[in-house]
Amino acid sequence: MKIAPRAGSSRGGSRQVCFARGEAAIAVAIVDRGAVGASPRQGPLIIEEFDATIVVPPDAMVHQDAIGCIVLEFQS
């Protein structure tokens, strides 16, 4: 079953986020879950949906798998 996003549910824009102690905060884009597809996207990124928020750090890639699950892959 697929749940349709509510109109206007994602705020979009960006948010200031600090990923490590002592480092300056950076502007991180906020996107709706529907904007994440099968092609990998590089973090940092904030993904919002109706019941969750996913923070993708700068050292990670994110994509949806064949059944629509969000997959984070961290670089070593």
C-alpha cells in the first residue's frame, strides 16, 4: 500500500545543522521523501515525510530501493 503525501506537508528550504562537535553549522537542504529516487544522492540532506525525518550526513549517499525503502550508504 502506498501512502500519498499530504499537500504542503514538506517545508522545503534548508536548516542549519552541525554534524561534529566544534565544527560550524552548515545549510542542509530539506526535501520530501518523494524527491529521493533510485539514483543515489549525496548528503548532507534532510528527508521529511508524514511520520519521520531522516538526516543524511555528509559522508553518506541515499536512495530508494526497488520496494521503496530508504537506503543509506556510508563512505569509509
